[in-house]
Amino acid sequence: MKRISAWAEERTPPVAATIAMLVGVMAYSLLGHLVVHTGGSGLVAPGDLLSMANSTWAILHGQFSHIYVRNGALTSPPAFEVLLVPVMALGQQVGLAPHLHAAGVPLSMWLVLGPSAVIVASSALFALDAVARHWQLPERRRLALALWAGSASPTPSAAGGTPRTASPSPSSSGPR
Amino acid sequence: MERNGPGGAPRAALLLGLGIAFQPLALLGVAPVLARLTWRAATRLLWRLVLPSLVVLVLPLVAETHRTLFVLVRQPFQPRSISFTPLTHVAPAIGPDLAGGGPTRLVAIVLAATLAVLVCHRRHDLPTVLAVTAIVFFLRVLLETELNWYYLWPVPALCLVLSARRSTTRFALCAAALVVSMVLGDRRVHQIVLWWPALMATLVAMLFSVGPSPRRWVARVSGRREGTGPAGPVECDVMVPVAAVLHRE
């Protein structure tokens, strides 16, 4: 525990930025439909991420020929999707969205998918901060760097930028 | 590699390989990071770059070889779902409402790798490597046939850290350009006559925020033209060697 807290203390700026991203992205994705007219209701989440979640679903259920689908968002090797497999498995185990293809918005699964995506995206902030630490930049400047980079990072941008109401169908996702 | 020199290359190559397995754009970082090595040493690291991608690709390749290769090579996208760029019409049609972004991405990777090797083989301090990486990501965005704002992200991220090192003013300039690019970029645009140049201008502003002042830039480039050359390398003035490489070509 001491090790973890020492690790986090040394990296306060990216940890703070990650927490801010988590709160901002989840709040916007769950409540954004109240302020942005998306043509739907419920969840404002990046269609790309939900399309990738479908690929993860295919991996989880051994349907390997469905990892790459027509008009899917996935155009890279599926490492991110493999990383999400335990997250989706856990979500399934605790009864979240039984199937992404079911009718309606996969709101409950988003509760584990969203934070997971933010945490994966935040790895870039830790890398930037490692450079800043190497250059011995002052803590305040490191915090500004992490917050600015975090505010512009792909996850919040995709969730809060061009809003796409979440749709469970892979064909609704945009390309990458 | 900044700390351990060439001894850190195997670990760096494996990290790059992992990055490529998540997002092949990480390929753009390979040349700037490994350019300091000899060709033979770099070739020995090749398997580390490829292995992570191969591991995660085995199952889809076995189960659906044709579609997997089609997607990875052609990089399909739906033009109606994205913002256009001046090169969108160059993207080959590969299906109904489907275009391929693969060819220009390949060109971008080749150009970026060439530029990175030319600059970073001799100058491989961390600021130079990061600045060249920012420039090659900018090249990639320039050559894209489709655009979502988050494609731009590596450029501001790298410029933010580089400008933070130089001064608060430069950091503020970079951050301001970032805000403008987010406002401009977070939308789907098909009429791009004003929009695309404005978006690219924000990236140029970010790159300028990490380079030398315009006066020094002109003085150095004109100094090279007259054969006098600069007195010596100045850390982080990577725009100057890049300009010199372009001038030589």
C-alpha cells in the first residue's frame, strides 16, 4: 500500500488529471443528453468505443471471425479489445447489459467500459508526465500539462466532441 | 534510451511494439526513437516491434483471413461519417459508401520515417526526438484522407510538454492553439475550404511554440545557405535541422 501511495504521490499531476477525466467523461456521457441534442436519449458515448466493445464481445465469446466487422471502428490490431476482455467478462458476471446487441442502449455496461477506456487513455498522460519529471519541471507546470493534455485527450474528445448517442449496433459506429 | 543509450533499445522497441498493437500510428514513433542505432542493430529489434501485433492478430487471421487483412491494409472509412480533407477524393473507393485510407497513411509513414532518420540519426537527444515525432504526426495529419479531431492529439500532447519545458509563455501559446483546434475540430465538416487550413494553422502554431524564435530561425537557415553555419547545436531547436534537411533536398 505504501508503495502504491508513494507511486501515486510522485505522479500527482497525471493522477489528478485522470480523476478529472473520469468524472468529466462519465458525467458528460450519462448526463450529456440533457444539454446536447443528440437525437436520442440516455447515453452520449463515442460510437467508436462501443463498436470496439462489440469486437471485445466477439473475442470473449470465441467468435473470432466477428472481431473485424463491416463498417466497424476497429482498423488496427485488436490489443485494446483484448485488454477489455476481462472488463467485459466482469461486467457480464455481475449482470451488466447481458448483450450489447440487445435492444436499447448498453447503459449499464458503459459503467465499466467508460472508466476502463479513460484509464487506458490516461497512460499517455503518465508518459508525458514522465518526460516532464525527467526534465524536472515544477509541479504546477506538470499539473497544467496533465490537465491540458487530459482535457484534449481522445476519450473526452470523442465523448464530448461530436456527440453520438450510443447505439448497440456495430454498423452505427464511425470509422477510426 | 535517453537514460540508458542504445542499451535501452530492446525495451524501447518492445514498448513501441506494444503501442503498435494498440494503434499502428505508433509506427510513426519507431524511426525517431531507433534512428540512433545502426541498421544492423535496428534490424535485430524488428521482432520486438512485430511480436505483440502478431500475438493479438493470430486468432482473427485464422478465423477470417480475408476480412482481417482487408481492414488492416485498406483502412476502410465511411466518408459520410467523418470530416473531409483535401485528400479525401484521392482515397480509393473500396465498397459501397466505403473508402480506403491505407495508401496515404503508408505514404505518411514512409515520409515520416525518412525525415526522422535524416534528423535523429545524428541528433537523438530527447527534445529532438519528441519534436521530430510531433512533426511526423503533423505530416500524417496533413496526408490524411479523413479527419476526426482526436487524430490531431499526438501533436498538441507532444508540443505541450516541449513548450512547458521552454517557458510559460510558449506553453500558454500552445495551450491557446490547442483550444482553438478543439473548437474547430470537434465537428463533422464537409465544406473544408476555410476550416481545414485553419485547423492545420493551429497545429503549425503549436509546432512554432516549441521551435526557436522566428528571428533565430531565419538567421540560422540563411547562415547555412551562406555556408557559415550555426555555431553549434542548440537543444530543442529541432526545427532548424528539419528545415536544413528540407532545404538540402
